[in-house]
Amino acid sequence: MSFFENKNGDVDGGKVTFFVFLAVMGVVLFFILIGTMFYTVGPGTVGVTFDPFSGGVSQRILQPGFGIKAPWVSIYTYNARLQEYTMSMSETEGQVKGNDSVFVVARDGITLQLDCTIWYKIDELRAPDILRTIGVEGQYQVNLVRPAIRNAITDVASTRDAGDIYGAGRESTSSQMFASLRDNLQSKFITVEKFMLRGAKPPAELTTAINEKMAAQQAAQKMEYTLQSARLEKDRKVIEAQGIADANKIISTSLTPQYLDWYWLEGLKTNAGSHVVYMMDSKGPLPLFKNIDQPIPVTP
């Protein structure tokens, strides 16, 4: 009698079903086990192994490619490319969570809303230290990068007036924030390549005050232009009047009897051939003349 037969010599269906189930489960577990023994590290990434039976995190860096490992070993991959992290009120596609503006208080007590973007990359050789001390990919950005950005921005902003942050000193403020953030993250195995202060928005009441001040300055400039134009027009008229007065003075001093005699003779030449009546004035040396081409009104 075989194992699958009962006392009567018949096949026991329950035993057959049980062993078929065990065989199927064994095949499934075999393929699952085989699947856990292979790993792939994608392009632009590095891998870090964690072996609970061999001291935990290994310092060995796995380069992109295909490999075999023990089933109980875990592989953690990190992005080794240049990455971007933006803190802004608007969400950026593909950006890790935590996007929000940084609200800071400047040295003069004014609250500003700042948006920024940084470009950074991890030190590939220190990926095991990042796994051991900070977190896995996707965690260290939130646990380390984001707080470091906020701290650098708020620390630098507290040493500057609001006008320096969003005005003429914006570039130097951005450079100082970049230096602070770079030094902070360098000790955490992250290299900051670039920092950009994308926006500095003052509170609404300050914006209103600035606009009113600019409007007042423009009005003052316009009034100054108007007054300057009036002063120039006044000076022009004074010069013109002075010129007329000087001309009249010159003419009055030049009207001598000899000039008037000459001017009379010139008039005779000009009116030669016309119908002119010459009338002598007993009180002066020169005759009076009248053109008689025009009708002479007759008094009844």
C-alpha cells in the first residue's frame, strides 16, 4: 500500500490535494527566493547594501548595473545626479513634498516671503553615511535639505534690512545665503552647486507704502519739472523784453534829423511814379506825404 492509498487500497484524494498544494507553494517560494537574489542599480544612481547578519550598512558602493545578493540583503539606491529643490508657494512637477515659501523677519522687523531654488548632488562615496545617519532617498531631502535651506535663509535675513533683501542688495544677500547653505550641507555629504533667490515679496501694507512713496516722488519730480519750465519761460521772456528795450533804446538814440531826412529821401525813391501829395509842415523840416491812390473821404 502506497502513501496515497487508504486502508481499502483506494487513492486518498485529500492527501493528493495536500501534496499538490505543497509542491505549488514550493515552486512559488523558489521563484520568489530567486527574485530576491538579483538586483539592478539604474543609471545615474548608486547602491548601498544593508546586511543584518554582517554588521548592517556596508561601505561598499554599488555602481549601475546588474548583480546577485543574498536574499536577506537589502539594496538602497540614491540619485547621484544634479538635483533641484524648490521652496515656493506653487508646486513644481516632480518636486518632493515640502514646497512652501520661507517667511523671514528682516533686521528692521519687516516680514518677507521668499522663494528659492537650489541645485545640489550627494557625495557618491558617502552614500552609506547618508543611509546610516540621515535616511534613504526621498527622506534626506525632507529631513535635511529643506530644513537647511530654511535655516540659511532665516539666519542671513535676520542680519539684513528688508530693502537689502528685495532691493539693491538682493544679489549679495543671495550670495551670503548660498555660502551659509553650502557650508552647512557640505558636512552632511551634500554639495550645493547653485542657489537662486527667486522672489522676495514684502507684505501688502509695505507694498502699498512703497507704491505711495514712488507716486509721491513722481509727483514731486513732475512739479519740479513744471516749476523749472516756468522759470525757464520767465527767463526767456525777461531776456526777450530786455532785448526789445535795448533795441528801442538804440533806435531812439539813432533818430537824428539827418537820419530822418535820409529816410524821407529814400521814401521818395520808393514811391516814384505814384500819386503822392506832399504837404509841408511849418513846424518841421520834413514834408508830410500821403498816398492819394486811396479815395479821400469827403465831408458833406
